[in-house]
Amino acid sequence: MKLRKILRRGLVFASCIIATGCTTIEPWVKPYERQNLADPIMAFSKAPVSDNYLHHVHQAREGARGAEGSAGGGCGCN
């Protein structure tokens, strides 16, 4: 009896989770708000070009390529 009650609650919970996957997803950032995020003050660093180059050199020297988006390859002299 108790097991049946637990299974029923689990089934209701699972169906609620599955049903929420069918909803439409609206973007959190509206198109007219994207200009605020493209502002240079929102950048992660003050020198993105040199940071990207140093990241590329570090990846080439360590031999560890990740999914950070660094381009190129080889010895790091690009």
C-alpha cells in the first residue's frame, strides 16, 4: 500500500516534469535590450585581443585544447 502511494507520487512528479518541457521558451533578453549587453563596459576584460592571444599561447604550450573557442593551432606563434 505504501509502495503504491510512493509510486503514484513519483508518477505525478515525473509527468509534471515532462509536461513542463513542452512549453514555449521565450528569450530572457529581448532584442531591444541586447544593445545594452553589447556595450564595452559589459566585457569580461579590458584587453580582449591580448587575453585571447595569451589564452591561445597557453593552450598550445600545455597541449590542452578545450572548448573555449580559441582559434588556430600549432606552436602558438600565430
